[in-house]
Amino acid sequence: MTVKELQNEILRIKKEKDVCILAHAYQSHEIWEVADYVGDSYGLSLKAKETKNKNVIMCGVRFMAETCKILSPDKKVYLPNSDAGCPMAEQFTKEDALQLKKQYPGLPLVAYINTSAELKTVTEVVVTSSSAVKIIQNMDEQEMLFVPDCNLGSWISQKLPDKKLHMIKGGCPTHMRITGHDVEEAKAIHPDALVLVHPECLPEVTAMSDYIGSTTDIMKFAKESDAKEFIIGTENSIKEHLQFECPEKMFYPLSKTTVCMNMKLTTLMDVYNTLMLRSGEEIILDPTTIYDARKCIDNMIKLGG
Ligand code: 13P
Ligand code: SF4
């Protein structure tokens, strides 16, 4: 079977079985082509809430599929490759959160969406990279706990100096591999290129960049910009997708090591096998977890607009 034939089969079967395929922007181009929606974590959450299909296949990592199940508990939600987790989401547990809350009584806990469903049950507000600044600005509280990504937290603090975020030491191992030295090297090779990076990068990297944004925001900026060359500081799939969408522009990786092994796990064949109910994992969460975890995600959507 060719890739094209497999994609056609997927498109046919998903219609027949009333399945919506959602894909995070870091997924492969082959998967993008069969998806009903591709976007960042915030966009995926909104789609998960509004889709009318009975079944959803979430191509991404576990926390994205869990968020989808929490927002659409009556649907069957599948993660096509059950090994696809997010290492950052495993850095901080519900027990760690309860300890931290004891240390800082009365402060709300704000968590990056890249966290487990369990942790979300004791979280007041969830944020994503594209919505964090707006949400925290809209919160009444001036002081809060922020977990687990201290790089994203530092970027938010710079944007909102009146807000005090108490952070822990956590972050994305993929983005934290990029160094200030990588930026210097890439700029020396491509002096006319703009540097676009994700806020999960180290502060030494964001400080040297021309634009900071979520996966979707980076793509939007590059497509709309008059510039012709871009150095991309996020998972290297974004550089490839941009090259497809804007063949007249040039895109370079900020570092060749910016590869998320977890995001790379899901294949087109996994999507097909999930549709055929031969593999993949149906996300099952108990009703209490869904109920308790939903509040902080609803707060995200309410404050994020
Ligand atoms: P986005 O919200 O930008 O899609 O980020 C998700 C993610 O996992 C980035 O590493
Ligand atoms: Fe998690 Fe980082 Fe991979 Fe995003 S890129 S899924 S934050 S490990």
C-alpha cells in the first residue's frame, strides 16, 4: 500500500465510523493531510470541546488526549500510540502540587496544560503557550504558583511584571537542549533570517530571538511576515511544515537536536490501526477525575477567550 492509498483508506473509514482526527502541529505531514484540524494545544482544546463526531483520535501526546476526554466525556477518545507521553507532564505530580500548596497557602495553582489529568484535579487554572499571558493578565490574583515549566513562567513574568509567579524547576527537555550558542551560530550562518522560538526555550534563547510564540503563532508569524528567511526554534517538524506552506521562503532549524521523540512516535499506520480498533489506546478516566479536572480547563477557556 502506498502512503496515498493508506491516507485515502483513513479518510474513507473515518467518515464511515464518525471519527474526528485531531493532530498537534508537531505531527508528520502525512498525518496533517488526514486530520480534520491541526493546531496548538489551545486550538486542540477548543476543537475537542466543539466537535460533533462520536469518536476522536488525538494525534499528539497523552495529556492532549486526556484534555480531549475531559472536555468531551461522552465521546470515545483514542491515543493512537500509547507510548506517546510528554516528559514535562511527568515532572510534577498531584502529590507535589499538594505539598507546594501547603507551602504557599491561599495562592492559586496555575498549571501549563502539559500536565496529567490527576494534577489538573487540584489546579485552579490551566494555560497554554498561546494563551498564558492573556489568561494570567485576566486573573484577579497578583500572586500565584506556576508549574511545571519555569522557562514559560519566566517569559510570562517578563511580559507581566506586576504578576508574581512562584515557580518550580521544570521544563521541556526538547526545547531546553537549544542554547544561546546555537542562536549565535545559526545567526552567523544566516544573518538575514529572523529567529522565531517557542516560550519553552531557555531565557538565554528567547532573549536573543525576534519572535516568541506557540507552534501555531510561530507558523502564522512566518507566513504573514515580509521576511524571506527564518530560523525556527521549536520542534523541527514546524520548520518542515512551514517549508511546505511557503516554498518561496527558506526555513532553517535553530538546532538539529530539537526533536521530540514522543511526538515522533505516532505514525500514519498507527492512525489506521486505531481506526480499525487493532491498536491505540482508548482514554478512560474516572468520572470524578473528569469532573474535578474540568474546572481548571473551563477557566482557561473562560479567561483565554
Ligand atoms: P503548543 O501549545 O505551542 O502547541 O505547545 C505544545 C507543546 O508541547 C510544545 O512543546
Ligand atoms: Fe512535551 Fe516538549 Fe515534546 Fe512538547 S516538545 S510534547 S513539551 S517533551
